[in-house]
Amino acid sequence: MKRFFGARLFGPVMVAAIAVFASVAQPASATPGAIDVTFGGSGSGALRTNLGGSYDWAYATALQPDGRILAAGVSNAGGTYDFALARYTSNHTLDPTFGNEGVVLTDFGKSYDWAYALALQPDGKIVVAGMSDASGSKDFALARFLPNGSLDPGFGKGGLVTQGMRSLTADVIRGIAIQPDGKIVAGGSSHEDVVTIGPNSDFLVARYLPNGSNDLSFGIGGLMSTDFGRSSFDQVHALVLQPDGKVVLGGYTNDGDGPGVLFGADQLAVARYTQSGMLDPGFGEGGMVVVDGGSLDERIMALANAPDGGLLAGGYVNGEKRSDLLLAKLRTDGSLVSGFGTTGKGLSVNDLGTYSERVSSLVVQPDGKVVAGGQTAVAHNADLAVFRYTAEGVLDEAFGQAGVASYDFEGREDRVQAIALQPDGKILAVGQSEADFALARFNSH
């Protein structure tokens, strides 16, 4: 390798969308990186949604063609951890025509269910994915909803699909994409779900037919497992479907039998698969690329297609100390793009001087600039953050404060998990503020 069981509608009494004033790191005006004061009500530019649980966290978002906003994640408001899906109207209030007053909680069977990924089909159906332990072991889990928020009876069993990849393993979906033919590609990881001295984890990618059944023409029996090294600990945090139908997974690998500082050094890891689900021999070494970011705790958290056919990867390095922003660019063959980023070697690493800095999501503007969502922590608590880079991979001085825009929900712990670009170019940031879904919108020009 190159080293470089059904849906539960949550009652309206317990659900509240809260518009909140906050301290913002830039003036509230129509300048690049400024908070959009027309969003969220009360001129704040942001809102929180309390689903009634002690954990209400959003991890994924999608924009409908009519401007409505979807956000998916997890909530334990119903007594167990359930898939949570909310829809907001174009004027940014919970949509009363969706689910029960804008919110649907889905329990796979009195189980621990956690959603990390969301995709919107062209027909308006919504696919949410993550993991569920309804079987007694953590499995890949997908749910598909009709445009009104009810489960789609034409998908899996009553709208739900679970799949255990291997016995006694925790199998978690971190990213999904819808192919033009309607098939669903899901990427994640599989690791032993037992206490062990040397845990092993592998990349996993699977493909499902539009009805939720396994696509047996993909990989081996519908899925493919990838081990970056003998007994290495390999974890996926991002997936992107490329225009030619190839699938890319990103995350990290550690050959010290476990993640992070205690087990050795993590390294950035990317794998690419052909349309048939096999590792792509034209990418890296046998379909895999490993890049040493120079620290013990580092990982890729987000992927995006570059306009020139390359690949963008975002995340963090130096996590064992406080974590610094990471943006990388790879050519179609998996090699790093020389001249890109702050290092000039395909990596852009930025230390903003705060306690925690990371990229969790990426999108590319029509002009080639790269927008990233994540987190900064100037004070004790972290803030929602949006970063913008030039096409060359350096922070855009014309955006926010030297390329950084942030929002603080009154001293709460805030993080952007997903971003989306509206047709007018405005940047929607979705994540969590303490125990609530959180949304904010920033101007891009």
C-alpha cells in the first residue's frame, strides 16, 4: 500500500424548535462567512431542536428540491436510542406535514439504534442508515421513509433492513449513496463486539437493491471487507460515490491492534472499489492508500469529489494533543497532489490555536472553493464552525475571519456534523448543541 422494528411518531408536546441568540465570530451581515440572520427566527441565524431526549444529535442532512431541510441522527426520547429524522420547512420551522409535527423516531425493536447517514432519492423517498442491535449484536441498519415520513412498506421488512456482517462483531454504517439505478451503497466498519486485547476492525462496503435486499452481484455476496494489514484496526468515517460509479471509503488504519495513542499511530486510510465491489487496482496499491499525517491520532472524517476528477478528504491530525484541521487532495490514482495545501505536498494542516479543531463534512462550491464543516474550541466549550478553502487548499481569507466562521449557542458544546449548499450558495450547517439538534446558516458571498 502507498504510505503517503417500526417507526414511532414523537408527540408534539415534547418537541420544540428553539431559535437562540448567540455570540458570533463575525458581523451579522451579508458578507462571506457571516451568519445569515434571515434563518432560524429572531435574527439569530440558528436554531436548536429538542426532541425530548438526553441525546438528540444530528449527524446528516439533505436538502429537498422545494427547499425543505432533512436532518437525521439519534434520540433517546422514546426510552431507547432510536433513529431520529426531522424535516424543516423552507422558513426553518418543523414541518407539520412530516411525521408527527416534523419528527419521526424509529425503533428497530426495543433496541440501540443510531443513525449516521442520510440520502434523498430522486422520487422523494428518504434513506437513513447506521446501526441497530435488535438482533443482539450491532448490525448494519437502514430505514426508508416515504415523503410524508412514514416507513416505506416496499423496503425490507416494513421499511427496515438489518444485516449482521460477521458473528460477534459491531457493524456500523457511516455513509450511504444512491446510484442512478436506485441501488443503495453503504460503507462502514466491522470490529469485534467483545473485549479483547488486540481488537481487529475492517472497512466494509455493501450494496442493496431498491427493495432493500442484498445485491449479490456486488463484491462477494453483496459486500466486501477490506483489511489494511494483518489484524490492523481500520475504521470508516466517510463514503463518496464517484461519477464513474466507483465507491470510495475514508477513515484511518492502525496496525498496533487498536485505535489511537495507546496502540500506536493511526494513519489516514482510503480505499476505492469498482462498480462490481472489488478493490480498484488502479488506485494506490491494490485499491488502498495510506498516508501518515505525522501524528498518533488522526483520521479522515469526510470525502468529496473534486471538480477535476480527484478526491478531497477532510478530518484532523494531532488529535492526541488537541487536533488540527486537515484537508487533503488525491489524484485519480490515489497519489497526493503536489502543490496543494499548506504543505505543498497534497495536505493542508491548520492549527488555529484552539483546544479542538476538526473537519467533519465537505462540499465543493461551483467555483471550486471547498467548504468544510466541523468544530473549533476557542474557550472551554466548542463552537459550530465552517471553514472555506481556496481551490489550492489554503484557508480563504475572504471568508469569515481568515477562512473561519463560527457560532456559539450560549457556551454550549456545539459541533457541525454535516453541511449542504443551497441553490443560492448559502451554507447550511447541521449538527448538535449539547443534547439538541442544531442548525445554522452562513452566507457564502
